[in-house]
Amino acid sequence: MNTTRGRGMALRHVVEELLNERRQLLVLFCRLAGADEEDAPGMLENFCQVLIDYTSLWQFEVYESLVQRSGSNTRLLECLEREQAHILQATEAALAFNDHYDESKGRFDSHELDRWLSHLGERLASRFDAEDRILAAL
């Protein structure tokens, strides 16, 4: 098997998985943001799981695949370096959100959730843009 082709197929697979996870995250984010106070606590656990899965996928699979794929593609490497800061900021926001709601089981405040979701949403939007710029550099 051609290793370059194999790496390309592996990269395509992880990118498709990333984009699928992103879509699922966005759907859950919107549902959670619009949930009433009774339903939101139950939705949080599922949202946090998808959030962490999505965040981890970039860190442990997509980034590594992109670095391997980049080879002599200096445009891709430069883009990865430039955009990684946005991705890391979103990762930190996602981890903080997850930790906060993991620790606060049983205590729920819808106004607090709105503030947390607003901050997380801003970071995720920045991350999505950064990921899209990196994928465009392929």
C-alpha cells in the first residue's frame, strides 16, 4: 500500500470525524442554550461528553495527522502554528466548562449556565474558524 495514500485516507477519516463531532456539538450546544431549567441539567452530561470528545479528537488525532501530512508543506505548518493558539484557548474553555459542571452536580443556575455557554460559544467559534483555516491550507 502506498503510505502517502494511506496517510491521506487516515487524515480524511479523522477530518470527517472532527466535522461530524463539531456538528453534533453545535446541535447539543443550541439545544442546551434553549433548554428550560428543568431539562438543562440532564442535557449537560451529554453535552460535556461530546465537548470533551471533540476537544480530544483534535489534540490526539487530527493535529498529529496534519503534522505527519504536512511534510514539506510549509504553508500548512505555518498555518498550524499560527492557529494552534485559538484552538488551545477553546480547549482551555472547554475543560473549564466541563470541570465546572462536573463539580457542581446537583446545583444548577440557568443564568450561570448562560454566562458559561456564552464564553464557551465565543471560544468555540474562534476554534471552528481556526480549524477551517488549517483545513483550507491542506
